[in-house]
Amino acid sequence: MKKISVIIITKNEEENIFACLESIKWADEIILVDSGSTDKTVEIAKRFTDRIYINEWRGFAKQKEYALSLTLNEWVLSIDADERVSDELKIEIENIDTEDVDGYYILRDNYFLGKKITSCGWNNDYQLRLFNKKKTKVNQRLVHEGFDVDSNTKKMKNPILHFTHTSLEKSIEKINHYTTLEAIEIKNKRKVGSIRILLRGFSAFFRFYISKKGFKDGFAGFSISMLNAFTSIQTNMKVWELKQKEKMKVNEEKNY
């Protein structure tokens, strides 16, 4: 059995962190990097690990790079505070093949307001989460950051449980944050205008509700599809806003 380090980055996750850490307390090492929680996140985490580090927020990728640099073991599991390692996955991790494989993709079972979602593309949500750190790099995306392994990978059979949407209010807060980052990332790659923004919003809804069969999950599938439409519209509106600010700045410099 290989020794496993687990890395987690947090900020104000007191509602999630106990269940998360309880699910990985079997790990040989737990590294938690917190970016200044003002709730009980750190206090709760101290029940499970003394490897807690406070690090000023520098973005998702930089926080995970820092956490990774603190690990002592060669094999690392990356998990978010709103995720749980199932009992079956724990056993599978404890028996991984490390001879010919340097990374494992793990399926996430995603829950929306307590309901497990089997459509909207959420049923095929594999993420590279378990890996040999010597063969792995953190990609530098502002949002949807992740890990890249430059050699052989496999898929694990058992899932991580992901309780990402526990209320619509929190979902909208998260969307607002992520769309800001995505708009910055794609600003120079996308043309925007009223019609384009509307069409992309409609397209996002129908893609998730019809093509990805969101209708199979009832009102939850409808809500997810609407949130994806909202995400698309908000992202593109923020791209437009960024472009407008650039134009205003150029004009101001010319006038000056």
C-alpha cells in the first residue's frame, strides 16, 4: 500500500469541512491550505490534522500548487471541501496500481439540493484527482483549474460524492465568482453583442436540458439547465463589460 497525502484548499467552509475530513481521515497525511477563513473552518480542521497553513489567496491554481509543495508522500489525492470520499473509493485507493500508472481519474457523483443528478453531463464528470506528484503539474487556468499528468492514467470505479449546490443562493454566488474569472480568461477570444449573448444563453439551456437530457432529472435538471444559461449570459456580459472598460481607458489616455 502506498502512503497517500490529501490536499484541500479552503475559505469559510465550516458547513462542509467536517464531513469532508471525516471521509479522508484514513489518509497518511492531510494538508489543508486556508486563505483566511473568518468562520470555524480552521478550528474544525484542527480535529483532523495539524498540517494547516494560512496562505493569502492567489488563485485556485496557485493555492493548489502551494498545497502540493507541502506534501511529504509521492502519491496525492486532491479533494474539495464540498466533496466526500466514499467508503468504496477509500478501499480502491488503498489498493491502487502504481507500477504502470501515474494518475487516476475519479468520477464525481454530483448532488443538486440533495438530489443525485444523472443527466446534464454530470453523470460523466471524471476528474484527475489521484496522482504521482513527480509526474503531475497544476494547469494555470483561472477557473476550472486541474492537474495534468504526462504519462499513463486510468479511471477508478468508485466515486467522489460532490455536494456542490446546497442552495440556490450559494449557487448564484459561486456562478458570480466563476463567471468573473472566466470572462477575464476568454476576453480576447470572444466577440460579444446582444444577439450573440442571447443565442449563447438559449443554446446553453437547450444543450443541457435536451441534448444532455436534463429533463430526466425533473425540476432539478431544469434548474441546472437554467443556471447554465444564466452562467453563459453572465460570462458574456462580463466580457462585454471588460471590453468597454478597455475602450474607455484608451479614450481617456487619448484625451489626456
